[in-house]
Amino acid sequence: MQEFSTFVTHLECSYTGKLYPADQLHGLSEAGKPLLVRYDLEGVAKAVSKSDLQQRRPEFWRYRELLPVRKSENVIRLGELMTPILPAKMLQQELGCGEILIKDEGRLPTGSFKARGLALAVAMAKELGVTRMAMPTNGNAGAALAAYCSRAGIDTFVFCPEDTPKVNIEEIAFQGAKTFLANGYINDCGKIVGEGKEVMNWFDTSTLKEPYRIEGKKTMGLELAEQMHWTVPDVILYPTGGGTGLIGMWKAFDELEAIGWIGSKRPRMVAVQAEGCAPIVQAYDTGQRHAEPWQNAATIASGIRVPAAVGDFLILDAVRESNGFAVAVSDDAIKEAHKECAVKEGILLCPEGAATLAALKQELATGRINPNEQVMLFNCATGLKYPMESEHKTIDLSKPIDYDFIRES
């Protein structure tokens, strides 16, 4: 069997620091907290250089020394690529601020950044002998799990809140997952998965309840650093539900500094939530390290409608350590930003991505973001999966074409 050059040494409880052996199947730690994968970073620094990356495919598997998969045959590829960083020059000019960049994760397989985390989670499940996986989802994660598990030959069960966008539900089921709708929130669906582990013999792939989705999501940080010539932006605005990506990027920056590829500068991490579901914002504003579950969560940005996040303290730690903050925006502001970016930049955001633009506009006005700062927004999925409010006119071809009507429309 071909070996990858991985340097995993052990896993570590993110809360207590207790160590756990690598190459064994793990969920949460004994403390009920997420496990983090640790590496021999001195070994990584000796084994690979920045220039070595140029000889590899333009995909996130290029960072294999900092990923946990040991055997190359367990890597599952669906055409992953390095997602583009798009300048938003019209918005930058209009807002009178520093450089605005958009990392467009909608180009990944299944149309979202969930492909990163699930590609790694499924690859490791395959490596560790898992044959059945289950998860709760608001949409895109379930689609990614279904696709990668189908490719890997792993049986999949996915549970969605009943108001999950229809296109997501259809995509999950069409990709081969046994798909169920429940009259509750994503945390209610998570209880079904957790309580069914023994009777169904499935592996719980819920956000942060296994160690490897973080490792996939951290490739966003590795990738953007490489794309920015081994620097980092001043501010990252990240749509935050479970927060795996924010936690993963924060971990990536530490690992990159440890191997000497970036310096000590860190972006200010800004966790963006919707006003209708903002547990992290409430905890940040009140100085708490853990967030209280949010009651009656509601927002058009379904991907960040997460009433309770198991990694809440990791999100809040990263935000505070980076001198960032957590912010909530209204659904009306999300809708306005959604349309504005499409019309002015030609970039079709998802609602969660639009929330980051809404937050940028809001926080430039409050002064929490300086107009001179370079800002990175994360668009976490293709906007093609979501409703678009638009106006159009109708032409009756049985009558002469009225070009004055067309001109004035």
C-alpha cells in the first residue's frame, strides 16, 4: 500500500489537553469536546518546502503533509480545486475602504466548502474501516457527505430540518443518501444521529463530533496563505454556524507559522451570524466562553442557523485571540448584500456569503473594521442553490416588438 507523507503524532482534547492515539476511530473526547489532530511539525518543515507545492495538483490534497490520511488509496477525489480569490473593486470603491477580496468556495464539488471537511472525514472513515455514516445538516454538508460516501462505497444516512432548502434535500437524496426530514432544528436532528449510534451502527459525522472535518476545513487557511504569497489578510469575515472553518483556519495559521511558512501576523477573525440565530455573538458580547442555545432560531441563511455549536469555545477563543469580534446582521441586510454583489460585481453569493458582506458594510460604519484594512469575505457555497429575488418583463411575440418598452424597463 502506498503511503502518504503524513506526520500525524496523536489527537488532543481541545478542552482538557488529554492525548489520544492516532489511527483509531474517535468521536468526541471523554470530556465531550472536539479532538484536534496534532503533527510532527518539525518533521513537516524538513520534509516539504513551499516550492515543492508547485509540482503538485492545484487542489487541497497538495497539503498532504499537514493532513491525516496515511494511504493514498483512501483519498477520494471529486475534482477538488483551489478556489479563486476574487477582488470586489466596485464594492471597494463604493464603500471607500481597503481591498475587499472574496474567497469563492462555491467552485468545489457539490458546490460548497463542505466538500473540504467531508472529503477528509470520509477518507479517514474509509481508512479506519467505517462502513456507515450519518449526520444532521441544514443542506450543503449532507450533499457533500452523500457524494463522497457514494464514491467511497459507504452507506449514508442524513437528517435535515423540514424547512431545509428543497434543492439541498433533493441533492442529498439523489446522491445516494437515505434522507429524512424532521420537524425541528439541526441540533434536534443531531440527537437522532447521536442516540442512534448503537442501534444503527453508524459513525456520527456531526460538526466537530469527529476530528477530521476540521482538518479538511483548515485547508482554506493553508490555501489562502499560499494564494496570497504566504501572507494573510488583515480581517477574515466568516459565516459562522458550527464554526468548523473558522476553527480550522486558526489552526492552519498556527501550523504554518510553526513550519516557518508565515510569520506571526494573524487575521482578525470575525464570526458572522444572523440576528435570528446568534448564540456566538451573544456569548462574545457578554464575555462568556460558552454560548447558550439559541431559542426559536430563524434566518434565510439556513447554513448558519445552528442554535448550539459543540465548538463554541474554540470559535470564541479564536475571535478573541485574534482581536476580532462576533457580529449579527439582519435578514434584510443579507438580502440587500446578496443583490448588491450580484449586480455590482457579477458574483453570485449564497445567503451565508452575503451575510459577510452585510457585516462588512455594518462594521465599516461602526468603526470596528478600519477602512484601510484588507478584508477577506468567505462565500461558502454557490448562489445557484438558493432563491434569487429578481424582476423580469414579458414579451408577446404575437405583437410588434415595443423597443421603447424594452428601453425604459
